[in-house]
Amino acid sequence: MQGVCLLGATGSIGRSSLEVLALHPDRYRIHTLTAWQRMDELLALYQRFQPSLLVVADAGQRDALLRAGVRCEVLYGAAGLEAAAVAADSAIVIAAIVGAAGLVPTMAAVRAGKKVLLANKESLVMAGTLFMQAVQSSGARLLPVDSEHNAIFQCLEKPGAGLAEQGIVKLVLTASGGPFRSFSREQLQAVTPAQAVRHPRWSMGPKISVDSASLMNKGLELIEACHLFGARADQVEVVVHPQSIVHSLVQYQDGSLLAQLGRPDMRTPIAHALAWPERLSAGVEPLDLLSMAALEFEAPDESRFPCLSLARQAYAAGGNACAVLNAANEVAVAAFLQNETSFMAIPAIIAEVLQRVPQSPVDQLEDVLLADAQARRCARECLAALQEG
């Protein structure tokens, strides 16, 4: 029986994780649940799973839960998240918080030597070198939950070994292309948040859905793949695969391409990471190969979707550039979702912020957090200038 800390219990990854965990009560006990919003959902989860610890955003939320009948320990704020991530009763930490907010508690879990199921790609985007150094020094077990990186992990012959040692020449990340794959530039100028969050294949939260629509999600995943697998940027190729059946591929030097196929359902990579190196049921129906349509692949159009190019540029720049990229994107996407700016303004704001925030080295976590704060201020200034114009 292993204790589990679920960081981000009410998001899409959190809900999928709970579905998988509920299938295996003999193997896993949910020790901790965290949520920043949706207190009604968190209360219902407490009543169902009876965790020993809850973490919420502030004291007001804590007091409301206690008045509602919660009898376990309730912590709040950033300090509460860190305490939950390192709690001795949780051997497994599922890092499912969306965005930069997940970096500090996920890093704390890594430094504590936990088994970390990583769905918070921003941890590696913002602080990849520091993060992987912490994994090595602490002895933490890091397992990717993003479907693409989990697929690559499943296709490796020697997980943890270098690519050259395994005879690997290329990693291929697949992208659905999002809801606007066939849109013209003119159509992209007029798209709405409601359209952007209607992903054609995956059920995801609003921020990730917008990132998928802009291809920024694939840019972030490219950076993540470089850190996770020790790859150069030119060893990571992105291809659009609208059916979302092939989740990624690994190309070996003998010409072989190994792929992981499955339904577009996050329960599969979650179950794989939970039990690795074993396998257990995810509650997902297997593919029916005879009923599948053709599998299509095409190159991404980086002129219509420049976020992918911006991510490549930030990774090549190094230092604080990836943290700046991520922060600018989070501010721009939040503004788009609030109808405060257009979809096509997202890459424009990111490009401007990357130019305006001075490049600097990243030697410690505080450098990353400083770059994040600088980039957010700059992005809000760019957003205000666009609104005034």
C-alpha cells in the first residue's frame, strides 16, 4: 500500500488520476489532495476518499471546509503545498498543478526523493537543468505523465540511459493540431475562447486547450523532452497527427520507428507511470484496430502557429529565456480566455516579452522565480499597450 499526494486534484489530470487510483484501493491510498479553486469538488473528494491532508489556497477556504465537516488536517498557501509534497506518508507525488504554480512544490517533492509522476511540464520548461540535477542528486524517480513523453518512455529500451547509448537518433512528438488546424490567418484573427477550448480529441482544462490550439503546448513539450531524455533540440521533431492515436515515436539508428498507440485518454499514461515497471488496468478500452480510420501525419505550419518557433528560440537562448516564455504565455492565455485580447495576440505578446526581458543565467530556483515575475510584469505592460492601441 503506497500513499499518494495529488497536487491539483480538481483539474483534468487530477480527476483522471483519481479514476485510476480508485480502481486499485489495494495498492494505493490517497493521503493528500490539493486544490486552489472548486472547493465543492474538493469537499466531495474528501468525503469519498477520506484523505489525511487537504491543501487549499487560503485560510478562508480552510475555515469553510472545516465548517463543512472536514475532520482531517487542512493546510493552505504555498507553504502548505510544499509541506504536502514532502510528507513522509506519501511515497508518490502526482504533480498535476497547471502552470508555474506547480514548480516549487514539484521541486520540493523531487528534492525529498519521492516517486514523482510529472504532469506539470512547466517545472521542466522553467527550471529544466536545476530540476534534473535535483532528480539525480536526491535519487527521486521521475516518470512522465504527459501522453507524448510517456509514450517515448515506453518506447525506450533502457530508460535512464543516454540516447546515443540506446542507438536513438530522433524523438518524434505528435500533435493533434488543435481545433484550428485548417484555419486561415484571417479566421485565426477572429477565433473565440469558446472555440479554443473545444479540443477535437482530448478533454483538457482551458489553459492547456488554448496552448494546444496555438501549438505552444507542443513547444513546451519539446523543451520538456530535451530535459527528460537528454536530447538536443534538433533531435526532437514535431509532427501533426489529427487522430491522436500515435502518442509519440522513437527513431533508432537502424531505421526502426517504435510508437506507442492508444486512445486519447490520460488514464493510460497515469496508470503506466503509477505502476512502472509493472502494468495495471487504467479502465481504458483498448484500440479496435479494424475500426480505426487512416492515420495521418503532416508538418506543423509554424507561420500560422508561431508559438512553436518561439519555444525553439527560447530553448536555444538558454538561461532564463524558457521561464520568460512560459510566464508570458500564461499571462497572454489568461487574457485571451477573459476576452481581453485576441488569439493571434498571444504569440505577439510572447515575442515582445522575450525581446524586452534581459537574458540572464539561472543558477538557483530563485533566479527562475525572478525571471517569472519580471516576464509577467512585462507581459501585462504589453497587454495594456495592445488594449490602449
